[in-house]
Amino acid sequence: MTEPLLSVRDLHVHFATDDGVVKAVDGVSYDIGPGRTLGIVGESGSGKSVSSLTVMGLTRSKISRISGEIHFGGKDLLQASDDEMRHIRGEEIAMIFQDPLSSLHPFYRIGDQLVEAVQAHHKVSKAAALDKAVELLRLVGIPQPKDRVGGYPHEFSGGMRQRVMIAMALINEPKLLIADEPTTALDVTVQAQILELMIRLKAELNTSIVFITHDLGVVAEMADDIAVMYAGRIVEFGTKETIFENPQHPYTWGLLGSIPKLDANRDEPLIPVSGRPPSLINLPSGCSFHPRCPYVREAHKKVEPTLEPVNGDNEHHVACLLDAGVRGRIWDDLREGKRPEEARADVMAGEGAA
């Protein structure tokens, strides 16, 4: 069995505030193998970005309380010093942020920023680093890279700036690339181009990717495995095929139900997940999703679910207190186009008959 490139175990990231302790990440565990892409999905505030920023060592502060283990290349990154993390960051692990305009310095030319990224980790001349910058701009599809390397960020379109950010992340050939909603601010045509580019570069460079998004449609294009996060925890984990064909958590069903379908009638309404995400300072008792779950039972308000294999499948885990048979019947109803309240009524009727 191949050793994971990144292994996160029982990661907790809490922030002390005047209002209380924010449990941004509350016991997250996952593995990423070499050359694979993990999609982390969930609503805003679910802990997607904080968990990955912690891998980068970017949540360390006086108000943060971090525990657990993050193993990368034989080292626990939580035990690494700030100097060690500066060496790892950008060379072995790199990150693409959501807004390239705020990530690129507006007063410096694109080439200078790429050169700095190279020289921060390698003792090379400025000319050699600039050649590397031009090569990477060409690799990510920027036309006339020798000319554009002298431009400023505001002279590039949104899609081209994001390509520059991808070039900067890849310029030191990292083993792991973290992409935090890299296509959110782009129109759908440019978004498709960026996703296609990342898929091609992954194949060419054998880079592992953590792809953070709230869009299951995007994750269907990119991911090999999917982690669904809610209220700081992973509530379902599995391969892409499993999550889309046999999802087991009511929150995952809600996310899937909110995606427009090509074969649906144009006037058919989307079915959003009802309610709002909970406060990470005052989480609900028991299952955190129970205030929004259409299938909740009274016992779910008292018992906290843990990630368990689905029908003995060690590649598919879910944290749900519903019986596996009940989950299967509900998903069958939802797949047939029934609304959540209709699926609940069918299950309750079946239990009454039993």
C-alpha cells in the first residue's frame, strides 16, 4: 500500500475571541496519496480553508489553539519551527489563494514576484530565476511570456492573474498544491480553462492537490476523493464515484440537490439546504447538523456521530446516526426526484408498517 503524502490526524484549530472559543476545525482526519486530488467541500464557515491554512502553518497566532498531527514527508508539521515551515512553504507545499489580485503585490512586476519566489528557496542568479519564470508562464498558457513577465498585476485579466498564481505556486515544483477556491471569482468559461489547466499540470508534474470549494460541480471535474465538511468536521469521506453515486449523509444529499441538472425542466426549482450553518462558538448538542436535517430523530439531538465505514467499506466513511438501511431508502427516493419531506414521509410510513 502506498504511503500517503499528507496525513492529517485529529486536527483541532480553535480561536479564542471575546465572544468565546471558535471551533473552526474540530477533529479532522484524512490522507492524500501521491498524485491524487482531494476535494474538500462545504458551505462558508465549515472549516475548509482553516484546515488547509493550518497545513501551511498560516494559522499560528497568539489566539489559536492547535492540536493533532499533520505528517508530511516524515515530519509532523505541527511540531516544525517557523523557520522549518518557511522552508517547506513554497518549495514542498504551495497554495493558490482565492483572490489573485490581493495575493499579488500591485507595485511589483509579475516577473520580479516570480523571481523572488525562486530565490527564496534556491541559490540561483536573477537571470536564471527569470528564465524559470518565463518557462512557468508559458506552461500555464500565458501568451508572449517574455513580454508579459514585465507587466504589473493590474495589466492582466482575472483569468490571467489566476494563471500567474498557479505559475508562482508551481515554480519550485512542490509535491503538494493547495487550491483555495481558485475559480470562484472567474466567469464559467475562464473557470473551465483553469480547471483544465490544473488537471493537465497534475498529470505532467504528478503533484498532489487539495482542492477547496463549495461547488460540487467543480469537484466532479477535479477530485479523486471527496471530504464533505460541516461545522468544522468531516461528515462524509469517499471516492468521487462513491460520493456522487451513493452518498450517505443528509448534508451531502442537500449539496447534491442544490446543483442544477441538465436534464431537468428549466422552471424546476433547486432545493437548497434549509436553515443556516451553526455558530462555531455555540455548536448544537449531539449531531451538529440536526437543526437543519429533514430526517432528524429526537435521539440525534443528544448523541454525537463519529465517522464510521459504510457497510464495511473502508474507503467510504460517514458520520450519521440514521440506520444504513434508512439512508439507502431515503437516497433512492431523492434520486427518483422526490423532495426531502416526501422521502421522510415514505421512510416514516415504512417504519410504521414494520
